[in-house]
Amino acid sequence: MSGLDIRPDGALDLVALGALVHRLDPGVVPFRKAAECAIHVSGGEFNVAANLAACFRLRTAIATAMVDYPIGELVVERVRALGVATFYRRFAHDGVRGPNLATVYSDRGYGVRPPVVFYNRANEAAAELGPGDFDWPGIFARGVRWFHTGGIFAALSPQTTELIVEAMTAAKAAGAVTSFDLNYREKLWHVRGGAAEAARAFARIAELSDIVLGYETALDRELGMHGPVVYARSTLDPSGFFGAAERMQRRFPNVKVFATTLRDVRSTNRHELGAAAWSNGKGALAPSMDIDVLDRVGSGDAFASGLFFGLLGGSNLDEALRLGLAHGALVATYPGDTTMATLEEVRALAAGGSARIQR
């Protein structure tokens, strides 16, 4: 149903391109009152590669910037522990100003109080990346089945957008499936020209993508659709997403699959989560589930990795959606941005498993 032409083997199942960051997490305490924080290694694009390696037992890699200073050493150790291979462009730190690995600050909120996220991406090494920094022909010559990137990395600078276009072009020439997560972040694009600039960048990348991930409003707004559009009345109603995906598939006929999570946020800690996809003029839907949320950061990336795992393994789109939904739901129950789930747990939940104690 998906129409994807996925090569059956390769030295790497997936290569991601994006920035590595470290997230400081004070838990449910607002950051302005925090006395201590956990440190999570993250990155919207990296999380997909990490989840596919750590939970789904695939061979993955990340192409990214690395800075030679203690924070970089911490990040390198965490990346290695998650089983992700690396293609680094290394930067020397001057001991004072950087360049740096970005810091993300994010409390978890609680109940009626939502999570709050803000950044320090000043002098970020990843924003200095651009065309020519990676040997894409050499990387893809090893055999790569899937290439993934996202809108967070595209937002960092004009040259990161150009690097994505360069990498996507090389990936398609080598026969890899290409995916792009819109992942629009208003705070990041505000310093780069806002939504209009994002739409221009995202449209260029979508033209090279086989799979695009994004909510119905993101598909229209971030891909530059103009004019009156009627959206679904409910966040769990897939009709609005299906309509947006149909419009976008006409505009970007190269895109084989559009996919998204559907989320009804009843409180910070209680969500109803579903998933939908559109391919070849037809919609697919995974049954929604009620979930208790510990930390929602990274759950969208977790959905993407479960979906990709299913498709890489030959599952049809409905089955892959259920795997993505199950993994996204599980990752929302763990602290941090990357998975702590096992493949067996994901399969059990996707098949209708429950939270009964396992003895």
C-alpha cells in the first residue's frame, strides 16, 4: 500500500542527519525553581536513529557536528551506548565561547500546567554544518536503506537547509528511501524569517522526500498551502489530516506516504493518542489508546521510528502505524528523549496488550 521501494539489505538500515543536543530536565519542577536536573542526549533526527538501534535492533548512524570538550565527551558516550554509528565533523572548542553543542531546557509540567521548552543554541556547531562537510557518496556506497532528517535541523541556518538538500539528493541517487519530519519550531524559525521562510525551505526538502511526517496544520502551513481550509473539529478526527495529505500529495506527487500522530491532550499527564497515514489516495488509521504521560518529549520521534521499523521489515502501512503508535505511547512513559522499550513490549502493545503486571 505504501508504494515505497525499500532495498532489502545494506550496511546501514538508516542514516540520520541532524544536530545533537543535551536537554536539562528538572522533572515536574518549573525551571525557574529547579535545584537539580537530569541530562538527556537528544536531537529530533538522532532520536529516530537511536530508537531504531536500541529498541528495534537495526544498524543506524548519525551525521552531525561534534565539539571536543567535556559536554561533547558526554554526548559521544551516550550515543555510543545507544548503539548508533557516527559520521562526525569535529570542531575545536576555544574554552570560552564555543562553538557549542546546543542546550535544551524543558520541564515536564504536571496536570493543568503544560511543559515549557526553551533553548540556548548560541554559537551552535551544528549550525555551521553545510554542503561538502560529509562524503555522501562514500556513506551511501556502503549500502544505506533509509535516510532521515527533519525541520529542526533545517531551521538552524541557511546552510543546514542546503546540506539537507545535498544529502537527500545523494540518498535518492543511491536508492535509499528518504523521510522528512516537518517538526516546525516557531522559536527556532523566528530568528530565520518565520513561517514563510520555513515553508520555502520545507517545500524544497519535500520535493526530495518519499515520506513526510506532520500534523494536518503543519502540512498546509509549513508546506506553504494558501487559501481557506476547513480542519477537523476533533484532534483525533483523521479527516482533516487526510484532506491535507491529499492536497499535499497532489502538490508533491513524489511523496509516497504522509503520516502523523493524532493527540487529544486532556491534561499534561493524560493523553489519547492515535496515528494516521495517507498513501496512494487512501487513508490508514491505527486505533487510539489512552496513555498516562511521564515525559512527552521524544514521543513523536518514537512514533516515527516504530513506523519506519515496520516499513523496513515489510509490514503493510496499517501494521507499521500500529507499531509506531505503540512505541510512541511507550516512550511517553519513560524519562528522557529516547527509548527504554524492548521490541517485545512494542509488539505486545501493538497487538492490543495491557498494563497488567507481567510475572
